[in-house]
Amino acid sequence: MVENCATNDEPIKFGIKIFYQSLLKVCHEKDDIIKFNMAKLAKKIEKGIFINNGSNHHDNRYKSCCRNKLLNLKRNSEFARKIINGDIKAEDVYKLKDNEMLSWGKYYQNKIKLEKKTENIIRTETDLVPMKLEADGSLGSCLSGGSGGTVWVSRDVRR
């Protein structure tokens, strides 16, 4: 089925074939119409990647993009279904970032991890107070508004 839509260039045939296999793996039924439609989608994915990421099929940028998209298709059946259902256009797969290809569950987990990291890094303004340093950099009488730079200290230190 894939051979019918591929060209004579071996890298193209191979690229389309592996995209085709990844898409077909998600399908419950595998009749000739489904196979034909998966072959068309695979060709559109490969064509979009080639047009936007490479000057030839041996180009490292093209190969890297193909590997990335293939890995996401194989590991994430939810992503493959979105392509099959038309939620994501096959021609536009080339421009998706890694987080856009994640399953909803994995995306949500990553979002929570990122929020926890930023909580640890960023302190709220109410926790910190500015204090002026003396000209020599000491905290000596910094409450009187020294002439040096400003430092931010925790409210607990000030008490």
C-alpha cells in the first residue's frame, strides 16, 4: 500500500513506510481503505517535514525532525489518533513542539512539575523586604537608610 504513494527515492519510501506503520498500529480495523488513508497521511507528514526542514533527504535537520515525529507517533497513540481524526493536520506535524505532541496526561504532569519548580525559585514579594546597605556594604545601620546598594532579605531575618 505504501509503495503506491511513494516515489523512487529510497529514503522517502522508508520515511513514509515507518510513519504509515505507526499510524496503522493505532487503527482498530485494518481494511484496504484504512490502509490507503494511513498511507496518504504518512505521505503528507513526510512531505510537510521535507518541504519545511530539508533541502534533501540526507539533510540532518530533515532526518532529526523525522525521528522526533516518529518517536512521538510510536510512543503516543493519542497523538496518532489526533492526526488520524483530523484534529491535527498531517501537513502541520512538522511544526509541532514536543509539548504539543504529548498526551493530555503527560502534558498535565509536566505542567505541575514546572509549577512546583517555579514555586521553589520565585518567592512572593511579601516574603522579602528591601534593605539599604551602608557605603562599605555592611548591614550596620541599614534600617536608617544607608547610602550603599539595596539587598532583599526575608522578613524573618528582620525580626
